[in-house]
Amino acid sequence: MGPKKYTGKDGKEFVIRLAEPGDFKESIATFTEVSREKIYLNTEEPSPDILEVWSERWKHNGTNMMFCVAQREGKLTGGLVLTPYSRSPKTAHVMNLGMWLVKEHRGKGMGNALMDYALEWAGQAQGIRKIVLGVWNTNMRAIALYNKFGFHIEGCHRNIAKIQGRLADEILMACDL
Ligand SMILES: CC(C)(COP(=O)(O)OP(=O)(O)OC[C@H]1O[C@@H](n2cnc3c(N)ncnc32)[C@H](O)[C@@H]1OP(=O)(O)O)[C@@H](O)C(=O)NCCC(=O)NCCS
């Protein structure tokens, strides 16, 4: 799938496109920045070999799994990944979704655009019937976004994470394609 242009809530244009090898370093920097906030993602500090891991994992980006990035004024601001739910053939029709944007670029509509791009890709890909994700019950913005794009709640792990000293639930959401 090729790049798609969007206009943000502040009127500025940005692009969503498949990540290329040349993007990995900058993407990892955005992912690391969001991880280190220690609020939204499960990862708090990416492993030191993340560049090798991502380079290997995303060698065939867009074929059986997908990593797209948001780019505004030449700068990467975050990304979205769709990865297999498990290695089992039993769940071959299921993808897991993860996404992040650096703080200064949240609330501008890039989350909407990443979801739009990813769901279009998943709709065109062969054999994907379901997308699942986990989100802390404290993350109202993300939950609102997922609801807007047709995700519903399928379950919950209570008190599974401690975020800034408080226990939080993981809400399990899914979208059937
Ligand atoms: C979650 C995230 C990707 C969303 O992207 P974003 O660009 O900030 O979101 P958008 O501006 O595109 O849209 C968010 C929507 O939630 C709504 N929203 C924002 N705060 C809200 C709140 N507290 N309660 C309810 N809805 C809220 C917005 O109005 C918007 O809806 P709209 O498009 O109908 O106006 C981004 O905020 C982010 O990266 N957060 C940190 C990392 C993270 O939480 N990742 C997901 C982990 S599961």
C-alpha cells in the first residue's frame, strides 16, 4: 500500500506510509520516548538490540504484517504496528495492534490517520479476520479512538499493571473484519 496524505486538526498536512529500513532509527527514537513516559505502553525501556530486532522483523513490511509511520514536516512522529497474535496456525487470522505518537504530536488527528491507514491495509491483506489490542483503562484517549474505529471490549485483566503507583486494568478490545 502506498503513502496517504492527511490534514491534521491544526490544518497541517502529514503522511502515513509503510516504514522503510531507513526509518527504523528515528522510529525507535519515537518509541523509546513514549516508552520512557512509563504511562501508556507496556515497554518502559526498549531492549538494547531493538534496531537489529526491528530490522529483522520488518524486512518484508506490508506482506504478512505491517508497520506504518506518521511523518510531518519531514519528521517521524510515531507509528502503528500490526503483528501476528501468535505463531500458532490456529490464530493465523488474528493480528495484534500497537501504536504510539510522541507527546507533542498527540491530539492532532494523527491517531485517527494511523488507524485509517492500518484498517485499510488489513482490509486488503489476505486472511486477516480480527484485530486485537490491550489498553490500560486509564487511557481514555486511546479507548475513544479504538471505539471510533469499530473496536469493542471483549475482556479485561483486572489490576494487571501498576502505573505511577496505581493499579490499572488492561481492557482487551477487538475489531472483526
Ligand atoms: C493514543 C494515541 C495514538 C491517539 O492519537 P492522537 O493523535 O492523540 O489522537 P487523535 O487526535 O487522532 O484522536 C483521539 C480521539 O480521542 C478523543 N479524546 C481525546 N481525549 C479524550 C478523553 N480524555 N476522553 C474521550 N475521548 C478523548 C479525541 O477527541 C479524538 O476523537 P475525535 O477524532 O473524534 O476528535 C496517542 O494519543 C498516543 O500515542 N498516546 C500515547 C501512547 C498510547 O497511548 N498508545 C496506545 C497504547 S494502547
